[in-house]
Amino acid sequence: MVYQATTSAPVNIACIKYWGKRDTKLILPTNSSLSVTLDQDHLRSTTTSRADPEFSKDRLWLNGNEEEIKPGSRMHTCITEMKTLRKKTVEDNDSSAPKLSTYHVHISSFNNFPTAAGLASSASGFAALVFSLAALYQLPVSLKDLSLIARQGSGSACRSLFGGYVAWEQGSAANGLDSYAVQVAPESHWPEIHALICVVNDAKKGTSSTAGMQRTVETSALLQHRIKEVVPQRMENISKAIHEKDFDSFARITMADSNQFHAVALDTSPPIFYMNDVSRAIIAIVEEYNRVSMAATGHLRAAYTFDAGPNAVIYAPESSIKEIVQLILRFFPQQFKDPFGLFREEDMAGKVPEGFNEGVSRVWEVDSVKGLIHTKVGGGPRVLGEEEALLNLDGFPNE
Ligand code: DP6
């Protein structure tokens, strides 16, 4: 009997940013956050887990390379928590159930997007890991319960257990049991939200989220204002905007929160700069696009957001995404892959809308933006078939 499961989990990009921990071991945040889950057809982590009494220790391979599972590490915590849950919810109640919690596991995980793209893979990676162990162990638990464990791998990973629009409630309990993810609305509620990820060329290695946010907690006075006075209201307002499919409010809040997150990074000592000149040019282009759109229609049509690096994610309704791609291509010439087949060859030429002030940015060298990924809001983790397994018959990564 082979005990094995393969699953995939999506990437999520926050509109209200998680930045700061009140407990670094349990990964409990200083504020609630909210994200959009992106479609796994374009970006995903896939993980196969197998439990076998013949295995001599727990082992993990990421994109084919073995990673050590250090005692006390986040990976170690997640695997241990999942084994404990197997014992408590299955084996303690049914003495005939195989004692999988006592077997070692082999885990192989693969991201379908290059790490070099600078997209965070920890959220989808830990969500896929926890979800694959839950499938392997046949746990009778909710996604909320799994989010409590994924959170201990990487905070933002708890939000990747759900599709659509997802909040991470900060909670207040010292043991973290009320700090979990909840779905604000499924992807089917507002499927028109598309995302354009602009992968910005960046040679230098920036400050990691984990280290950066800790420094912000220790030194930024502005973070305290953000936590107390700003985020609670924004969480409420953006949830309402999502329920009402009010893109104007969604966009305003998303852009303001990205900007405030980068302001608290700058307010950190020593200061942290995640955005670069290309990031700022993309802000200028989206702001000008919205100005023109406001004048013409009274509505916003795009929202930028930036995580702990220079890449931009532009959220936009499906109806304006084509125009936005053309705008980006106008200022950042490159080859664009078109997953939704929205473009004809002649559309690929950069074009600006009527009334757009082209003076807001220069035209950048080829490869300043080295890739564009066009995707949309998508669903939660999936259980996959055996044919997609990443371990061979002997329980080692496929070639
Ligand atoms: C800027 O979840 O990567 O992307 O909990 O230390 O692993 P750790 O941090 P991580 O931080 C993500 C920060 C962010 C904002 C967000 O996703 O909410």
C-alpha cells in the first residue's frame, strides 16, 4: 500500500498588507490583511507527500533540490503539526487506521514559475505542503484549521488555502488559535478581476519580508498609527467594496495600502526601499491612466500594488486589461505572452488612450520590465491525480 497525495496551491497578492508580527515563533500578525488569490492555471506550487514505514527520516525537495528540515524550523513545525493532527483526529478515534503519523515523509514540491522571477513562492509553497499532508492523512478538518498551520510556515501562506478574496483575521489570543484565514467572497462572486504582474529587473537582493517587518516593528512609529488607526477601517471598507463589486473603492484602498506599506518600510531604521525607479514609473503610468479614465467615465480602471520587492501587480477589471497591457508595452518594450488570447499581433504595439499624458514616464530600455504575466482571480488548492505526482515509485523526486 502506497500512502501518497499530490496537491497544488495558488499564489495570493495582498491588497491590505501584512507587515509586522506580535509573535515571531507562532507567526501572529500586528494587523489583519486581505488578498486576492490568483489563478493556478498560471501560477502554482505543486506538492507530493508520501508516508512510508521504510523511510529513515523526513526529507524535502524544492524544485528538485533537497532542503534540510532543521529542528525548530518553520518547515519542521508544519510537518510536526500535521502529524499531530493526524494522530488526534484519525488514529486516536479509529484503532484500525494506519499509524501514518509515526511514519517518516518524503515531500517534493515544484513551482511552475521561476524563483528568479522574484515572485514570492513561500505562500503557495506552504499552502501546497499543508494541503498535501492533509490529503495524505485524510484529515477531517476545515480549511480554516489548515490555515492555522500554514500560517506557521509563512504568514501570507494562510491566505492561499482559499480561492477568491481572502482575509487573514489577526486574532488576539496568545496561542494564535483565532489568527486564521477566512474567505470574504469566492472567485465566482467577482470573476472579472484580472491581474497583470510586471516582473521588474532587479539585480540586488533586497531585505527579506521576515527580517524587514521585524525591523519595522522595532523602529517605526508610523507602523503603530497604521495598525491602530488605518488598517481596521480599511479591512471593513475593502470587504464591503468586494461584496458590492465596487472597483473604485477596491482600487483606492489597494493603492493607498500599498503606498502606506512602503511608507512604513521607509520609516524603518535603517530605512528599507523595496520599490525602484521602474516601480515608481509604473505608479505614475497607472495614476495617469486613472486620471484620464476618471475624466472620461468617472471611474478608476486599475490599481497597483507592490510587495517586498520592485515587481508591480496591477489589478483591473477584465474590460480594461488589454488597454493596460498596451500602455505597459508602450513604456516597457518586450515580448508579451498572452494566456487569454486577448491580443492580435497588431495589438502588441504599445498604444496610449486618448488624452493620456505621455510625459509621465520615459520609454525604458528593453528588459527593464523583463516579463508580464497576465492572470486573474482564481480558486483554492486542488487535489491532483497520481499522474501529476512528483515522487517516483521509490519515493524520490522524478527526474
Ligand atoms: C509584503 O508572509 O512572506 O507580501 O510570515 O515572515 O514568512 P513571513 O512573511 P511573508 O510576508 C508577506 C509580506 C507582504 C504582504 C502580504 O503578503 O500581506
